[in-house]
Amino acid sequence: MNVPQKKSETIPKRSEVEMGFLQDQGIKAIWLDIDGTLYPKRMLNWRMIKTAFPSLRLGLLFNSVRQEYRASQDLVATDPPDREGLLARQASLILEKIGNPVTPDNLQRIRRKVDRQFYAQWEKSFLSIKPCPGLQGALEKAKAQGMAIGVFSDFPVARKLKTLGIETFVDIAISSEDSGYLKPSKKAFDFLLEHMALKPQEILYVGDSYEKDVLGAKQEGMYACLLTRSRRIFPKADLVVRSWEEFSSLVF
């Protein structure tokens, strides 16, 4: 079932869509993005700002390189196709941008700096995040209907699920970095499918990014739900919701 968005750009009310979306479509698993999806985007934005220190230059370079990585990742294969290959390629791109030779010593130096300023900083900062209202209730309902639940993030999952209080609901948690690719690469979503023995059409993917989450999931044949407060039209999304409460009202 495709739940179309109205031309008036209003989100469908419960009475306007068929009840029991998950069961009606034969969906057996829900996969979730983490950052900006399971906790409010304002918390994500604040943590992104903090990663600009102590080196603003490195902060800008890192964000630029991540964008470049997404744009070129399916044109140039990551070797090896795992997190080690991704981190090495990411460091190489940073060195190229600052005009330094890509040598083993320089690669290790940049990787240490990136780890301190971004990965380690992110892991510590996420000890204080709070879940979106309605998230835990939605996951409880999903488990009650026999749904498997997975999470799929571009960054390492670390202790985010425990901090959010949803660790017991999640059957599997993986990072796209472990595939060597970032969302929305098909190779990243292929990696997701390898971790759950289901057909793509048996999965509903939920995320807050149309380009990364919805388009990435749809190219594999999954159902996709976009969590956003935007009033734009998102033609590829099967569902568009403003909150986890609205999600629950539409799918259960």
C-alpha cells in the first residue's frame, strides 16, 4: 500500500489511511536511523556544533569530506570495503584538501585528530541525549506485533541505544561505516539486508533524511517512512509523519 501525500501538503490523518499498515503490507521488521530520528534534531545540531572545536578548520574539512565521500563513493570503490577502508579513504581526502602528501605517517596523524575531535567527542556527548516523545511507546507496540527492530546509522552506534532507554527493543544495531560506504549508497543498504534474513518488501525503514534514508531504502525495494516537520512533498516516501505519536497512529 502506498500512502500518498495530499497536494495540499497536509499529512494524512488516521481516518484517511488504511489501518494496520505494517500487518497489511506483510512487514516483519522496522529499521531505524538514529541521529535526528530517535532523538530530537536540535540535540543533533548542538552536538554537530561542538565538533567544530578545538580545530574549526578540521571541523569544516571533515564535513566537506563526508559530503564528497557520499558523492563519489559509488564511483570509486572503498578498499577494503569495511570501516578500516572508509576511515583510510576519509583521511586521504582530508590530506588532499590541505595539500599534504598521503603517506602512512600522515594518514595515522589525521586519523588520530579526527578520532579525538569527532568520534570520541560524539561518543561522550551522546551520554545526555533524550528520546523523541512517543518513541518508546511506538517500539513497544512494534514488538507486541512481533516486529524485529534494527538500527542503522552513518556513525558508530556506541552507547546511544542504552542512553535512549531502547536497548531492550533493538534486535540488531549496525553502522553503515562498517560496510565501507555511507547512506544512501546501495552498498550500504545491501550491508543492512545482509544482517536480517528478510525480503526488502518486508522491511519498513524510518529516518529523518529524504535523500539518505528514504531514497536509500527505496532503491532496495523497502517501504520508507520520513520523520519530518517539513511541509514539502516527498514523492518516494510511503509515509510522512511529524512525530512518533503520529507514526503509531498510522501504522498500528
